[in-house]
Amino acid sequence: MRAVRTSPSRFSHGALMLAAALALTACGPSPSASDGKLDPAGSAGDARPSPASTVAAPSAQPTEQLYKTVLDRYREYQAVYKRTYERNDPSELSTVAMEPLLSRLVKDVEKTKAKGEFWRFTNSLNPRVYAKSKDSTKIYVLDCVRTLAAYRFSSATGKRLGGGPGGAYVVRTTVQYDSGTWKVAELVQDRPC
């Protein structure tokens, strides 16, 4: 998968791809089976939670339900992110991401496509909520994203061009309530985990 970045110029393209792959893999259970509590003994998974449509206003939800909804949306973002780089098609991103992150991702996908490349990666996630805004419209998610493998391929030939085993990084994510649904607004890759 692609690397998670704080700004478009902070990492090289290859480093971004690897970091994203790493960011999408956390130290924990599959995306469909977490209550947000840290579980270092979890397993990798590729299950996709069902996309959340319009949900109740954040302030109207009990905290436990709010956190579950946000973590489901975070996992859906990670699944869409992975599909986006495998297909070089950013059209689905707007369903799970918003500005300022959205335009950076779209530009990066277009740049990768223009090079005649695409990425495939396997990540493990284990997100948990670590903070929220006073009005509950921004929830902050912490994850140790473990990239098990990330490979770059030629779009023309399908031949593998590079990549390999990944690593694991702490990823801090802002998930924001936007027009009736939750979307990822920002991602910051932090220290190795």
C-alpha cells in the first residue's frame, strides 16, 4: 500500500507508498472484529465493513456507539485506500476521505497512474480512539499499521517492479463528521511501532 504522509513533500513517492502500506497494516485483529481496544495479538484480515451511510448526529449517539461507528469508517477508509492504489482509480475516495487529505491522495494516485504503475499491499490494522473534540464531530484514532508486504507493478506488463516486506508505524488519524457521515480528514505517520 501507499505511505501515509503529513504533507506531499515530506516523503519520497516510494517512501510514501511503503509508509501507506505500513499505515494500513496495524498490529491487531481484522478490520471487522475490533472494539477499538489495543490487541497486540490480533491477526491480519481483509474483511470490509459495510459502508456507513448517514448516521445520527455525533452528540446524539452514546459514546460506545459513536466510537464503533468511527472505527468502522476508519477501516472502510483503509479498504478503499487499498483498492484505490490497486486500481489507480481515486473515484471512490470521496466516500471515505475529505479535505485536506482527499486532494493529496487523488494527486498521488494520478501521479502513480501517469508513471504506468500500481501498488498492491497487505496491511494489518488495530485502531483505537484516543481523543475527541468537545462537540464530538472530530474523533482521533491511533493505530499501529503493520504492512506485511507492499509491491509496485507495471500497469502495462503486470511485472513486479519493486517493493517487499514492510514495517509498522503509528498512524494518527482525524475522522470528522461531514454532511451526515464520517470521513478521514487527515493522517499523520508517526514513529515505528
